[in-house]
Amino acid sequence: MGTGTFVNERPYAPNASRSSGFSRGFDMPLLLAVVSLTVFGLAMLYSSSWDFSLGAYGDAMYMFNRQLTWLALGLVIAGILAFFDYHHWRKLVVPAMGLTIILLVSVLLMNGIRFGAKRMIFGGSVQPSELAKLVAILYLSVWLYAKREYLHDISLGLIPLGVILGVVGGLIYQQPDLSAAATVLMLGGLLFFLAGGDLKQIGVLLVVAIFAAWVVASISLTGQQRVADFFAGIKDPLQASYHVRRSFEAIVNGGWFGVGLGQSQSKLTGLPVPPTDSVFAVVVEELGWFGAVALIALYGFLVWRGFVVARRAPDMLGTLLASGLAIWIAFEALVNMAVMVGLLPFAGNALPFISAGGSNLVATFAALGILFNISRQKGEGTISDDEWRSYSAVANLRWWNRRRSVSRARRSQRANQSPDQS
């Protein structure tokens, strides 16, 4: 993981129109989706947190006010990163990964335990595993971009990737935070696929991941309990875990149109941690399935715009970053909602923009800031045919336009295309 891995890579070669591209505005549909999700999240957080905050902290506004503070910090970081050229991450990801590993190790050395796990530092204010997910995407995108010509060599592709993921995922697992470790491993494998990694190596990686997941579930008491509860709930919903049963109760109570904003009863009668893990159940109870579908549509729209940014990125690095960040947000939301309806074993993934929690909120807005920066530079730069060959696979998500490749003429035309045409 030395700095030499990246600094010798061919530098990005912008053309004369780069400055005008960098000064263009944000992707407005993406910005609209972010604003909508943020406002929706604040409304639902206030509704789901006031009783919990009153009982836990003696102040009904405590969690909401705390979320506003983290939101302000997230907006500042997103604003800075939106104007910070993402190509500079090629020099910064190694120290960023080093700092992340130090924070993950420090968590294990701390004595603070919450809900049976060591996940927080600085008095419970910061959760390094959330930062690790973001940094892992940045590091792996830069690493895969730098090694794109050698990914078919298992000694230079799959094995180093496994070491990187093993270190980060292993430290997170020791907290233990099974869902965060699984998220990092999933993102690593997916980025390897999008970067054009050999399908045979990807198959090997998938087999190893499935075997590792089975081993973890077999030796971890937490994993065993969650898997057992999941299969019991699949056979009979009444035998699911207490958390899932209360979530079912809230969802059934909400029906199609909900009981009304702020009128949830389950959050008052024992639904576990309604402002965090269970916030989706509160959404469905208060706004009904129509509200839930609207929320899912907003996530889908945001992720679609993320893929558009990836497709229009000026180089493969931008495409990998945009794809990885968009998929991460989608995965976090998907896992949280699937758990609440009993479709996945229980996991601690936050619902982006909605769940209370500063670390996830700030990390999400940092990711969005990088996405906005990539969108501001769309269609610019001079890219070699070799990079376009790899870029085509990534930008099309390796089947984006339902064809295996893009012709050389189309690649050349795309590289010379004016910003207004892209």
C-alpha cells in the first residue's frame, strides 16, 4: 500500500477546455434528489426520535438537533469536495487509508462498548467503520485504475485486492460489525468486476467470499443468532426475531396510506431504536406503502443519476469512483429496508439520509461531494484507446447498452465530443 503504487501512474491529461468543464454547474437532477431525501429524512427523523430522545436523553429534540449539527458538517464537507478535483485522490488515498486503519485499530483498543460492540471513538461520536466504507471505495478505485493493465494477473490483481479487503474487513469484523465488513468486501468485489477484472478470478473471489461468510456465521455467536432468526422468520413470521416482528406490526398497521406523519404507535410501544435501525418501519407505518415506494423511488433516482455521472465521467477513475459511491448508497438503503421486512438477516446498516447517526450522514455527503465533482468534469480530458477500452466496460456497467464493447470509432468520437453533446 505504499505511495509508489499510484504516483508513477500516467497523469491525467486535460485539454484546453478542462477549465470551462470544471466551472460548470452541478448535476441538477442529482442535487434535487439529494435535497428531497434530506428534507424527507429530517421530517422522519424528528417524527421517529422525539419519544426515544425524551426517554434516553431527557430532551425530545436531542437527536434531531444533533442530526442537524452533523448535517451542517456534512454539507460543508460535500461543498469542499464538490470543488476538489477528484484526481488529487490518487495522491491522498494512501494516507487516508493509513488513517482509517489507525482509527479502526483504536476502536478495538477502546473500552467503550455499545450494544455489545466496540464501534465508537471520541465519546461515542464517531464510528470509523462508516469512514472505512468510503475510504475503501476511494482506495480501491485508485488502485484498480492504476493496476488496470495487470488485473488479469492473479498475483498483481486478485491477491493484492484480497489483502487490502482482508485488512480493512478483518478490523471491522473484530468490533464486531458484520454488516460493515460484508459491505466493504462486496464493494471491493464489485469494483474489481467493473474495472474489468477476469471473470474466472471474480468467480474464485465469489466462492471464497461465500465460504468466508459461512465460516463467520458458524463461529460467530452473533452471526449464528441472526441467521437462525432469519430462517425461522422465513418459515413462520411469528417466529422471527423480536425486532422484525415489531417491524412487521408497524408495517401492517400502516397499510397503503399510513396512519399519518407523527402518529406511529409502534415507536411508543417497544419498536427497537426507531430513529436508527427501525426508521424504515416508522416510515411505512406513518406514510404507508405509498410513502415507502416514494422513498425507494428517490433512492432509485439518486442511484440512476450516479450511474449517469459515471457514464459521463472523463476517465475510468471517475467512472469507478462514481459507480462505487452510487452503489454503496444503494446497498446501504437496500439492506436496511430488506432487513425490516424480513428479507435479509439482521444487519446494522443505516438508512442513508434518514437514520440518526452522524458518521453515516457525513460519509454519505462526502461521497455526494465527490460525485458532484465528477459530474462537473464530465466529457473532458484526453484518454487513450486502452483506457477507453476499459472505460467502456465500466461506464456501461459491463452491459450498460446491452452490447459487449464499443467500437474504436465511437470511443474516439466520445473522447472528442463537446460538453454540450455529452
